[in-house]
Amino acid sequence: MLLVAVAVLVRGWMVTEIDLGKLTNAPNAAPILKALVQPDVAARDVTQVELQLPFVVGAGSTGPAVVSDQSGQTLRVDPGSASPGQAITFDGSGFAADADGQLRIQNPSRGLDALFTRVHTDGKGAFHEVRVWPDYNTLPPDVYQFRLILNAPTGSVHLSETLISSLGRMGETILLALMGTVFGVVFSVPLSFLGARNLMGGSPIGRAIYGLVRLVFTITRSIEVLILGVIMVVIVGIGSYAGVLAIVVHSIGSLGKLYSEAIEGIEPGPVEAITATGADRLSTVVYGVVPQVIPTFLAVTIYWWDHNVRMSTVLGLVGGGGIGFLLIQYMNLLQFNQAATVLWMIVIVVTAMDYASAAIRSRLVQFNQAATVLWMIVIAVTAMDYASAAIRSRLI
């Protein structure tokens, strides 16, 4: 057996192409890891500053090219013309401190407007960049123009647009999970009684219904939520509605299985007592089964809402709405700081939901103990009522 296990692991290693050396590919992970500790949660209003400076490629002046505005903000390029392989120095002064910007090179006749380099001012509002000029195949000899665009932060700090959008999408995600859970409960509760062996195993028809319902539970919970999301997006289109339908279908199978197993685990005594009084099948279920499973049903439902919140956060990846839709947009645009904001919000909300659901379930355990005593009293009184009714009918 040990040799078989080792052989399976070796085969699995080969099939999955595990390569531990790729874990050292840090440059690919560095932007994402850096963004995780710098989420976009706060922002300041910015004032955009622009300076334009002509620049010659090829024969031209060897002295520096300088441009300034009325407020003393200055861009200096040295030298004022460039040849391939030559080092060009870009210096700025008089700008706002800690401001981000970009230096673009333009040539309208060639249809050129491209980013040349990014700049960031220091605490004194200055920057210094050195770049090697590319060959003529990239930038042929001509008169170009450098355009400096600098975003200077102004005003007080406020919540970023990313955080505000994420909060709205997170609320949508929670409600998406809630609606999916509610409708999943509506369909799975009645089916769970038909999928309980102890209630349906008394006749061939009952066993057939039990097998059919269990098959439905198995099929609906075997299909992953993301796959169901893709199917629902095709049927009803992109949006939260598709996400709700995906969660409903998956919840029917999962909740139905959990509910039916709770029914199968009830104490048979109360059911036998009510049945012995001559009560019909419906009354037996209502008074003998339902009181015993209500606390468990509530605990399972709350847990599954918590579970569906986690599932709904990723449904947006396939167009199912919610905060996942925002996350995939940021990732596709390589906006890792904004994506980090969404990821941290998902972590915080899921953690809060986990603690809340655990606290509620612990209260339900205490409620279950008290409810058991109360329902036993109800069952005993109901059994006495049926018994006295049966005795009176005999006496008449």
C-alpha cells in the first residue's frame, strides 16, 4: 500500500507539472505583494500641472532646454537635443511635494503621443531622471515635444473612489448571497422532508421519491457555483440576477442534503408517540419532526448564508455581479492597489460574517436546549389530545 501511495504521489507530481523553482519568480509577484500593503482607501483632490518643451532629435542645440510657468515650476532637459545612446537628464523644480506625474513625448505629424518616463517629486517638489535615448528606428530625427503632466495633491484626505465603489459592491454581494440563500431555503426545506429516509422509507413509492430527491440534491450540489454562474449568465445575462440563480441552484442541493440529514437524526420517540395516538402523516411530521429540526435548520441556514457570501465574492469573475466583478476589472487593468482594496474588503467582511454566524449558532445551541424541553411539552400535550379524542370516539 505504501508503494502504491508513493507511486500515485509521483504520478500526481508529474501530471500537475509542479516546479518549485518557479516560486522564486519574485518580479511577477512584487507589484501585487506591494499593492496588498498599499490599498487605495484614501485620496486627496489633485491639481494637474502641465509644461510643454520642444526637443530636437538629431542635429540641434547642445545646451539645456528649459521651460517655466508663472508660479516658478520648471522643467529642464539637458542637453536640448539627443542622439542614439546619449544620456538625457530631466530635472524638475518648484512643484508640489510627493506628486506623481508622467513625461510624454509627442509628434503630431507622426501621430506620436507616448509615455517616455514617469516622475515623482521629493519632499522639496523636485525630481531628477536620467534616460538613454533610443535609436533612430524608434525615434527618427525630427522636432518633438515633451509634455510634463504632474498631479499635485491638494485639500484634505477623503475616502477614495475605489473604497466607495467597493463598499457599494460589497453590499450588493451580501444581498446577493442573502437572496440566493432565502430562495434556496424555500425550495430545499420541503424537498428535505421528501429526501429523509426515515420519513419516506415505508413504501415502494416513498423509497422511489426519496431516491429521486436525493438524486436532485446530488446533481445540483455537484456543479460548482462558478460553473452555474457561467450557465446563468448565458441564460439571463450579466448581472446580480445570474449570481442569485447560481447560488439558489447550488443551495438547493447542499441545504437539502444538510436538512434531510438533520431530519434523519431526530429522536424517534416523539414521532412514535404521536403515531401511536392515531395521528395522520402530516400531523406526525408537524408535531413530531418539525419541532426537533427547527434549531438545526436555523443554524445550518445561517452557516450557509455565511458560505454563500464567500461564494458570491467570486461570482463576479464570470459576470455574476457583486464585488468580484469589480475585482476582475481592476486585475485586468493591472490596477493592483485598487484590487488590493477589494481583496481586503472581502477578507474583512467574510471574517466579520464568520464571527457573527458563529455567535448566532452558539446562541441557537442554547436555544435548542430550551426549545427541546418546550417542544417535548407540546408533543406530550398533543399526544394526550389525540389519545383523549380517540378514547371519546370509542366511548361514543
